[in-house]
Amino acid sequence: MMELETMRVLKFGGTSLADARSIDAAARRILDATAESRVLAVASALAGVTDELARAADDAAAGLDRIQPLRALLGVRHIEALHGLTLDAGERRGVARSIHTTLLDLVRDLGLALEAGRPVPRVRARILAAGERLSAPLLALAVRHHGRPARPVDAIHLLRTRANADPLDAHLEPEATRAATRGHLATLPVGTVGVVTGFLAALPDGGTALLGRGGSDTTATALAAAVDAERVEIWTDVDGVLTADPKTDPRAERLPELGYDEAEALARAGAKVLHPRSIAPAAAAGIPILVRNSFAPEHPGTRIGPKRLRRAV
């Protein structure tokens, strides 16, 4: 049984999981962290997948059937990633079955949306959650390939939403989340890395809810609060929280340190590095958040947390 000791939670965004090479690099980040503490990982969908799912859901609700082309597109992309991660036939078969099952569920849900001819929030939530349910088994496989036991964990077993939650933009119930998370993680074998599906949670009746676009950040901080983690690491495609969007302003500079309130204000003002609701769980528990660049791990990134006192010179 898994003893809940001090942990780190590492979250990887879609650009950090774009293909087999990126997934393998994320697995290496996880392996590095396991040398110092227990680790939970949070996986976003592969880059661009959620946008594809959203377009397919919109088309289905409008009576346009592009279900089979989408299934083929996602199947090819995820199987290509699978083949780039391992040569072990047994491991491939297991993850391929998981991918196949998730795609069958997706086809069913898109069919329901097509039949309804209108947006159905619960069905749309399941459609958009498919991306994380496809990616988590791949990241867990990559961790295992490097010699550390790992299992994908569907976040519906861990995160609990409030009563009457909006299935597409749900808020979490912290105490229920804490109890469910600790109970489920206690069933993992000692030393096993749980790779959790980001972006989604369980409605009170067990259905799938989403935490809003970009909600994988909230998955990470909510899990960290539930297990009293020592820190959260958000691995993305920039060097930290910047003063401006580097795509439009070449003078953008990294902010080395921010308080929780400052980070939340920047997020609500439109900064895209963190979801605005992701700050509160970490702030309530006093857990620092580190924003790091997957493609330049030597950069120190940005630390978000209680302001540290500086010694007078």
C-alpha cells in the first residue's frame, strides 16, 4: 500500500506532450523528481487535441458528421506516439487497448451529440475529456519505460465537484476531493507514480465534469492541496510567468517570483500561463507553484507563493 508522504505534483501541458519525444522528455522530468520525493503527474491532452474535440462536438451538435475522420486522426496520432515510446509488444498492446476503448467511447458520445442536434453539456464534457484519457496512459508508459512503476489514474476517482456543478466549468469541493484522493492513492503500490488525467473531475452522481479550458492547472493544485504536497511544478512552453506575451512583445521578461494574489490577478487579466482558479487551492494550503519550461529545464522559471523575506544588505 502507498504511504502518503510528502509529494510533488508535476503538471505537463499539451505543448509538453505534443509527440513521443516530448512525452519521453516529460517522463524524464518525472524520473528526476522521484529521486527526491514521491510524485504525482498530471497530463493534459496532446497539443491541439482538445481543439479538435471541441470542433467535432460543435459539428455534431450542428448535424455535421465528422466522427470517423476524427477517430482516425486521433487513433493515428496516439498510436504513432505509442510506437515511439516503447518496443515492448506487451506494453504496446495494453496501451493500444486503452486508446481503442477511449476512442470507442468518443465515437458513442459524438453519435449522441449528432442525434440530439444541440449542445448537451454532459455529453460535451465527456467528448472534451477524451484527450486526457488518451494521453495519460502514454505518459505512464513512458515513465515505466525508464524503470519507474506508473499507472494512469482517471481524475473522476480523485476530484469531486460541488453540488449542481456546471459539467463544462465545474468548481471543486475541497474536503470531498481530499478524502477521495487520499483514499484512491492509498491503493497504489509503493513507489508507483500516478499519472492523473487533467482537466476533469467527477460530478456528485459520478458523471464527468470539466474544470474549464486550462483546467489541468487546477487539477494539479487541487491534488497538491489534497496530499499536502511540498510544491507544484507546472511544465509549459515558456520560461515562467512573463511581463507580456513573448509572441507579440519581444521585450517580455520573466518574473522570478510572485505572490499568490499577484499571480491570480495576472491570470484573470489574461496571462495564459496559469488558469485563474488554479491559484486558490495552492494559496489556501501555502504550497508554492513553480512554472518551468519543458524545453529549457535549466531555466529557473517563476516561483509563486508566500513572499520570502529578503535580508537587508
